[in-house]
Amino acid sequence: MVRFDPAARAASTPATSAASSSSPAAATQRAAAVPEPSGQPLKSYDGKFLGANGQMYSPASNSLQDIPAIKPQNGESKGLTVFVNGVGAKPEGATREMQLLANTSGNSVVGIYNATEGKLKDILQATGDKFDLGKNPAVDTLADLIHDQLRSGQPLHIAGYSQGGAIVNRAIIDAKNRMMLEDGMSQPEAERLLGNLTVETFAGAGSDFPAGPAYTHYMNHADVVPRVFGVGGPFADAGPGADVRTFNTWNPFTAHKFDKYMEHWRPPNTNNGLGGGGGGGGGAW
């Protein structure tokens, strides 16, 4: 289970001001997060938190709010996004995507590393994620984080790219099932709690999003991944209240690149489909 401190500030809010940090509670020094040893096989980092400078941190012994996040290079951070990378990404590639997301959105970013074992194994694992088959440590870490953060009364903002979209999809379902089976919640109660979750997917392979969160999905019409396996595929359910933002780069060879999606980023949808909030705008452009 992901370690979570209920006394910590909500991860999706800006940093505490200097004035408020002088309070007795804030004056208590938190223990620094302890990174994993570098130079290990990539598989050993699967499901670990990925922070600034490409360092990995175990979710079993480090809290989300203690992980040194990648910050925007062009201004003060507005909040925090937890990001899951896609197929084939080495830590340096995932870190580059996190920095681009931070610069584009204005949020600091902490990653949950989806380790690569080569394109073929990654694609097979992504297929398993779509059908809830097999074990994926990144799914487990994110599902624990969603459950523990929301149960402690804290909102959470998550994002997934490519296979990361399928991981996000699977983790939300796992967290919801845990709320009902382990915590004794009814389905409407679990969905109301999930209403504190903001979700963004970019070229995502997820296609069956449960009610509760506020969803924003980005789909390039020239990109086969979201059009066939994601929210553009047959029988897909983007989630109640979802904002599906589409565009077309026309070039199928570069259509899946994360950079192309960041060119179209706008503030996320706030409508969680539960009767509150407002849409963030959507449709094709």
C-alpha cells in the first residue's frame, strides 16, 4: 500500500506560503524521501515514484508529498499532477515528458514509472491492462494512491500517456472496487468519492472509464492508439461528463508523439458527471 500522510496538504494545491509555514504544525520537519539505488535493471523500478533528476522512490516507504517533483521552468507551480508514462519509455524519456507536461500545464509533476521491457513485452502488458489481466506494478501503485489519497479527504490529479492511459483506467477501477469491497461503500458512495479525482489522458489506450472522476481525454484523429484502443474505439466509454478533445495532425508517423498532444493542452475539465462542476470546453478543433 502506498504510504500516505493524512495531515499533509492536498497534493493538487499550490505550495504553502511562507507565512503559513511558520505555524507549529508546519514547523515540524518531514523526513527526506530516500531514493532507490541507481543503475539497477529497469524492471526493478517498475511502479516506483519518479521524481526530479530522474531519481526513483519506493511508494512503500515514501509519501507522495515528499517526492521531489519536476517543477515548471517558466513560473510558479499551480499544483501537482501524478503522471504515468507509456510503452518503451526509459526513465530519461519519462522525465522529459514530465518536464514538458509541467512546463505546459503549470503543475509540478511526479511520475509513477511504467518500466519498459522492450516494445513487444510492453504491448503485451498494455493488452493485459485493457482487460485487467496480469500484474502491473504501476497499476498497483496508482490504485493504492487513488484509494488512500481520496479516503484521507485529499483530491488527486493524475494523467496517463499511451499505455499510461490504460494503466490509469485500470487503477481507477481497482480503487473503486476496493472502496466497495474493503471499505463497505455502495457504488454511489464510491463514485462520489472518486469525484475528487481529476484525470487527463493523452493518446490513451484506456476505453472503459467508471463514473466519478472529472475526465479530459485527448485524441489525435491520425493516431491509431486512442482511435482503436482508447476512447475513440468501438464500445468505448470515456466516462460520464468526460471532455474528449480531438484534433488532427494528418501525419500518422508522428501522430502519437507526446509533444503533439502537449501542443493542444488546455486546463482540464472540471465536470465529474455527478451533477456538479462545469465543463472545461471540448470538441474538435
